[in-house]
Amino acid sequence: MKNKFPSESGQAIIMIALAVVALVALTALAVDGGNVYAERRRAQNAADTTVLDAALAKVRGQNMYTEGLARAASNHYVDSDPAAGQSTPEVNVEIYNPPISGPYTGHAEYVQAIITAKVPTYFGRVIGITEVTNKVEAVARAKPPVFNPMFFGNAIVGLSPNECKAIVYQGNANTTVTGGGIYVNSNCSGGGNQAAFFNNSSSAQLTAPCLQAVGAIQYEPGAINIPTGCIITGAPPLPPPVYPNPTCSGSAVQNGNILSPGNFSGTFPPAGVTQLEPGVYCVDGNFRLNATDVLNGSEVIIRVSGDVRWSGGATINLSAPTSGPFEGLLLFLPEGNTNEVEINGNSGSTFTGTILAPSASVTINGTGGVTGLNSQVIGYTVNLSGTSNTTINYNAGQNYQAPENPAVQLVQ
């Protein structure tokens, strides 16, 4: 007897084949998709480290392209030319400054890294997909170093954190400070003589734009010519800046009355020297100028390991460099040098540039005339005294400005 129903075996085979294709597709999606995702994550990590290395090279003045490509290669993304469209069959690494796309396009402080990489498939080949292209990018900010006036541009700064009388105004001659105020970093607030800023005489007058102290301010009526609203106690302590570190190579050489820059041991300047050539002088000893001495020098930095004492009878005309990494720095006693600085000026002397002695006591005894010190005076403690008028003119452009360190930050 014949079977009245046709065979269904062929349909079953078709259904099984379709199911197999579907299973392969699902397997391809699971395996190849997971692989592509993992490779994308790896490429993104590589792009992040690449752009950070390139940005760091930029702020250091190095070749950002070379550094970025080397970092990408260390993460197994090798490309020989960031400007090429596809330098290798599988990988292209591009580095741009400024970025060529996205919210930071055209901003010179930003660096962009783009990594394009092909990921081969395994099961996807069954359905005609042999590879997938991943393209990732990262952006970093390369903030260059900036230079700012030290201690917010105050003309006179006492750095002691807790010493009473950290800045003292005494004597019987007027002191005038222009261009910047007076800042006392000490928190001394014991009352009476126990004050960060101290004055106990009204026979002369201190004129300044502002007077601020972390601790107390004590003065006699009539001794201070400062706007009432700018005599401030309870000011925030000042953070230390990046101090300079000028160094010398070779020895200073005397030729008649002229001295060349370099290392010098003993009392400075040597006998007979009246002229300093431009440059850095590293003095392993004391810096002494006595009555009738004459010393001139422009574009000079004098770094001293001993003390500094300048007589009012000496004629001194010294000015700091007007360019270079230590522009505006005139006299420097490094941190740890606790010797004294005593400057007695006269109307025939001029000083231009920062006097920086963060661990030393500094005494200014009258400069005479109106030219005076074109300086920022920074000491552990500062004493303004003397019997002749003192004038301190601060101009940020003539004084040392401390660098704020460069920074690198991943932003995208």
C-alpha cells in the first residue's frame, strides 16, 4: 500500500541547516563580538597612555610624535608615521596638536591621539565578515609652565610661620613702599609685643598700599599710612613657591677691576673689583661692601652661602637679568642659609631685582633719595629701620617670577 503523505525528510534537513547557520551567527556574535569589545578596550587604554606620553613630551619640549608612537608601539600598536593614512595593514596611530576633531579642535594646549586597528574574526567569516575596524581616540591637556610673581606680588614678605616680630618697622625715618604691599606669614598673636608685625614708635611713618598678616598687627597711632581697609589680620598662610636654583660653571676670573661670572671662594667681591660682568656669581663666603667701595653690574645674579652686609657709604648699582630662567633675581641666599642680610643704602645707589633670602633675617636701613630699592624683599624676618628715608619700589616686570609646574591631564 502506498504512503499517501510525501516525505518530510528534506524539510528537516533545511531546518537543521538554518539552525546551524543561526547558531554559528550567534556564536560569531558572542565570540567575535566579545573579542572586538576586548580589543577596543585595549586600544582605548593604549590611546590614553599614548596621548598622555605625547602631552608630557610637549610640556618638556620633546618630540611629542616620537614619544607618542613609542608608547603606542609598547602597547602593541605599531605605526611608523602618524601622518600616514594606513602605515601598516592593521594599525594606524595618529597624533595631533591641536586636535582635529571634537570639542578641543584647534586648541593648542590639547593633544589628540587616534588609534585605528583591524580585528580579525573567527566565526564571522562563515557569514562573510572577516574583520572589524576599531577606532578610538583620547585627548589630553598639556598645560605649559606659567610664571607668576612670588607671594602674590607683595613688595616685602616675612616668611617665618610663627615668629613674633617677623616684620618690624622701627627707626626715625620714613619708609615708602610702592607697587606691592607687606605680607607677614607669621601667626604670632600673643598681644602687645607678641605680634607678627610690630612697631612701637610714631616718630616716622610707613606708607604702603596694604599690610597683611596671618597673626596680629601692632603699631603706634600715626606710624602707619595705609588704608584702614587694607590693614588685615587673619590672612591665609602663603604657600611656598618653587625657589630658583641658579648655578655656576667654572671660576670667576678677575681682570683688573673687572670680574667675570663663576664660582668664587672668600669675601666677595675681591679687592680692586668695581665692575661685574653679566652672569651668575656663586659666592662661597660673605658678600661685603664697605664705606667708599664701588660696585657696578647689570644682568647679574649673586648667590651667597655666607652673609651680606652693604655699607651706606658704598656706591652700589646692581641689576638683575632681564631675560632667561632667572629673570629678575638679583641676590639669592638659598633655603638653609640663616645668615643675615643688611643693606644700608644711599642716594647714589640703585638695586633692581629680587632679594630672596627665605631662611635669613633681612634688615633694610634707609636707602635715601627716591630711587631706592626697585626690588621685592623676601626674608625669614624683615627689619625696616635706619636714620634715612627708605624707598622700596616693586615692579613685577623687574623681579623674579616663580614658575608654576606644567601639568598633563587626560580630558577625553
